[in-house]
Amino acid sequence: MSNKRPLWLYPLFQIPGMLLGMFLVLALLFWLLGWGRPTVAVVIALDLSPSTYKPALFNAPNTVKAQEVAAVRSYVEQNLQQLKIPNQIQVMGFSEQVVPLTSGFLSDRQQLETELAQSLADPTLQSKIGEGTNFNQAIEQGIKASSEIAQHCRELLLVTDGEAEVSPEVIAKAVTQGVKINALVVGSDAPQLQVAASATRGVYVSGAENALQLVFTDIFFPRFNSNLKWIALWLGAAWIALMWLLTLPLDRWIFQGWMGLPMNLSGQLALGNALFWSVLTPIILWQVWRLLGLSFFSSC
């Protein structure tokens, strides 16, 4: 290698440099424009058991039930404002039984809010859902509804203030149908829902009393509509390109110039560094995706 020839004249410097710029631009565009976001169908199951509202005042303000409804409306608002392809949303109410609060999967804000308000104003709703808390029924109905919509990532968001049984059979069915069980537990903990969320790669949040709207908009909405794996992919590719870009500077300036190593050894070390990160970076990305419940081979 001639020390008189500038590094940027070598293809080993030029090609990684161009790739580095391209990958950084792609990461920036995916971040700014939201490219790569999945197409999502969300079933929101609200606990309407007697513990969520004041006695004889089903639609009273300042109750857990009122917070649940407000959180749904916040999600619908964000769905309209932030997504070019809005989530398809179906809302259900459950206690001992499950009752649909919207006619099906909808993305139109006005229709969603109108149907939700009409269902909650139904004087027979309390008698239809009964008393108690039946997670299995709510999850089964959510899975059934999700199975009717194709080519969407399927998310079930269950909101409750109590604890109940979740059978292994129901969890297995959700896994088979590709439905992620997400849970928001108000003011307490529900270990069986936590197990269900973990098994289906969903999100579990507890103790969110008086903060349901924030949890819906700041945790669940971003998670359901995340393109993080694509941004991580392009940043990982940029890191690999950077390591190859540094091959010649490491060889000439660090290993030969500063450390005084012979040319053959310095070249091997510089290439070895690039090859090392070319292998390790995909492994790190794979493990991060697994921890976040993401799959590169699936859009969900």
C-alpha cells in the first residue's frame, strides 16, 4: 500500500462510504415518514363489571369505566391523526359475558364514537354482560373477531381492574391465530394476564390508575404501529458499512502508523475488525428483536 495515495481513492473506502450514506438516509426516511409500519387490526376489550363504575350510575364520570372509554377515544383520535393507513378497531365490553360495542372493525372516527356512545347508552347493556370478570370469554371473542379480518397484524387489548383465570388453552389458541394479547390492569396486578401477554409477545402494563389515556397513546399505540425493526435494520447496516469504511484508516494510521505493525498483520487486523462486526451486528439485532417481541420475517 502506498502512503502517498489518498484513502478515498480506494474502492475499499469508496464503496462502504456510499453504502453508509445510503443506509443512514434510509433510516432517517423510515423514521420521519413512518415507512414500514404494519397494517393493524385492534380489538379493545373493556372491563364493564360493577367494580368499574359507581352503583346505579353506569355512565357516571370519574370512574374506571369512564377512564376506559376516554382512553379508547384518545386512541381513535391518534389513529386518525398519525397514520396514513389507520388501524381497524373493534370495541367490546365484557364482564361475565362479552358484548360488542361497535358493529365490527372500523377506522372512521365519527362512526366509531357514535356506535360506542349508542352501545354504552343502551339500558339493557348491564343485564347483557352480567357480573363477574371472565377473561377467557373476552380473549376468545377477541380471537374470533380478529380471525375474520385478513392481512392485518392482530392485537387484542384487554383493559381491566381485576384478576381472573386465563386458561392455557385460550393462550395457545391466541398463539395459533397470531393474536397478541395486550393487557392494561388498573390499580392492581393480574399475573395470569401477564403470562398471556408474554406468551403471545404482547405488552402488559399494570398500576396505571388515572393514566389510562397516556398508556393507550404513549405505550400501546406506538408499539402496535412501530417500524422500529426497519430503523434498527438500516442503522445496523450503516454500522457494518462504517466498519468497512474504517478498514483502510485502521490499517494505515492505527496499526501501521501508531502501533508500528507490519503491513500484512495490520491488513489482517483491519479486515478482521470489519468481518467481526459484519457477523456480530446481525446477531445483536436478532436478539434485540426477540426481546422486543419483533420478527423480521413477519410484518407484525
